[in-house]
Amino acid sequence: MRSDTVAPAGVPLLRDRPIRHGERWIYCAGFNVDESLTSTGRIDVELADLARLLSAGARVAILSHQGRHRDGSARHLDHVAGYLADRLGRPVGYLPDNDTPDAAAIAGAMPEGTAVVFGNTRWHAGEEAGDPALARRFAALGDLVAVGGFSKAHRSHASSTGILRYRPGWLTDGVLGELARLEPWANPAGRRSIAVLGGLKPEKTLVGLAALSRRYDVVVPGGVVLTTILRARGVDVADSDLGEQPQRCLRAAHRALSDGTATVVLPERVIVARRGRTGYGPGIAVPVEHGVPAGHAIVDFEVPPRWRDILAGHAAAGARCVVAGTPSRYLDGHRTASEAVLDVVGRPGAETLLMGGDTVRELPWDGPTSTGGGSALHYLAHGSTPVIDELRATTTHEDNT
């Protein structure tokens, strides 16, 4: 999909670069999609850029990630290669390797107009650490970089920002399309605005709460964001999930509560449950002022009726709403808050965007979406992302090897 949005200043665009037959391209993708392929949006937004490269006779080495190294959830990407072959209508190979001389040799021997998905970049501990040596080995797979993968544009990883220090890069139309989609929510001035922040990832607090508590009218916290805010207010949250960076998030919540201008909607009653082997069990509602009972965790909450009416009034008045992260443990059957939020932001008049792969996958929604939750939050907060900044900062001369 070609976007007519104004491109980030000083960033070279793939659409402006003639593709020459036989050129060796590395395509930095964001195909963080599991084997079930139930939600393929993160692949689909890249198809047009890949098709253009391949139709022009380029040789394309695809680098992507799935899962994480630190918790052992990284998996093979052969399912991605199969899906790409079906959608592009041409063979797409798969090689589990990605940073060895053998991988570089295979990339160099690819026939014109063909693509290979190389191994999951998160097999390597150095990927998320932005290891320069790993980035240099990735760079051996090609001579030029097509920068896709909006879902990881907020990550300073070896295969995103790191590789651009060794090879020149151009931003894809897929990423430009994501930026165009975000633009109305990046500048909500003059419109009422609601931000719903949930899920488990720390950027929902460190970036989303920190920025949107100053830029949006109303913030509805859920998930780890809610748990962190309640903890900042002195509530005993017992066994509730506090995410990966609890102390940093706690400090950010304190700052947002003291310095933010948004109204933060806090529940009067939360729903708590015990965690079992396969998820959370049945929930019980308890008043927030009583704290969470020992051995229980917050899994959901009730939106106070007064606030549901106020939020509905904002939505009816044409509010711009973002939902970044699922507010409750929806897949475990705890859906009270999520259904209340969707009822409000889905009303006629509201302009609502769901952001992030997990959020879009988990919640029933057929409106506008963004494939990148963390990247979208970063863009809403700063008007850019680390990958865009790196493209702007690094040379684009094609002798940059």
C-alpha cells in the first residue's frame, strides 16, 4: 500500500530508489507471528514492498524475529516463508541460520528475483542488546537494506538500528503507511482524547503513560499499568503482575500521577483471581481500598458507572481514542473491563485505533489498527522512533560498507 503521508524529514524512502536487477537486498521485517498464523497483519503490510523488490529482479534476504531469546520463546520461521510464498506467488526459501559464513554464501548465491527467510534474529542474545558484531554479521547477507518491520521500529536491536551502521537503508511504504495511520492520534489537539493502556509490556507505562498522561484528556489504565499505578498510590497488589521493570515503571507512574494533566480513571473495584497451571481461575470483585487478598492477582476491573457515562460522552463528541494493550486478562475469560472499554470506544462518533499485535489478536475489533504497539506509542510520544532516527543519522551513500 502506497502512502501519501509526508515522510519523516531526512529519511531516504524505498519508493524513491530505483531497484536494479540482481541487487542484493536485506529486508528487515517484523514478522513476529506465531505458527498458527491467526493474525497476519504484520506480514501483510510488507507484501507490496517485497513484491516490488522481487519483481524488479532483486535478491532478497529477509531478517525477522519471533518470540524472545531470554525466555526461550523464539521459534523457527518456516511458517512465515510458507505464507509469503503463497501470498507472493513465488517460491520463498527458509534457512534457520543467519549470521555465519555459510548463510552469507547462500545469500550471495540466490538467483535474481528470489527471497529467503533467514533464521530468527532472536536466536541470539546479542540481537536485543544491539550487539555491533552481530549486526555486522547480519549485514553480510546483502548490500542494501529495506527497512520494514514497524512493529520493531522502537527497538535499538542488531537487526534494526545496528545493521544500518554497516549498510545503507531506505524506509518502506509499509512503515510509511503505519505512520500515516497514526497521524490523527499523534496530534489530537482540538479533539477530546482517550488513551487506554493495558497489557504486560513496560513501554505501556514507561512511554505510553509517561507521554499520554500529558497529551491526552483521559487515561484508562489496565493490565500492568493499572497494577503499577495502584501500587504507586499505596494499594497492596499482592501477587499481581508488575512486569519486567517494576521499579522503573513505579517511578514513571509516580511522575505521571504528579505531573500529568490527564484525568486517570481508576476503578473502585478490581477483580482478582488465583493463578493456576493453565491461567487464572474464577475472579471475585474486591474494593480497591481493601487491597488485593494474599495469593491473588488483579485480572480485571469494573469501570465505575459515572466514568463510563463520561467516557461515552467523550466518544459521542468525536474523541480520538487509542487502545494500547488489552485492559484485562481477556483470554483467561476476564472480560469486564475490556468489554466496557470496547463498548465506549466503538460508539458512533469516536475515532478509535487499536495498537499492537497482541491487542489486535486478543480483542474483537474490526476498526482501524496498527501493527506495532510499542512503536506506535513511541511515535505518539516523540514523533519518531529509534529506527527512523538511525536512518536519518546514518549515511545513505551506497559505498557505505
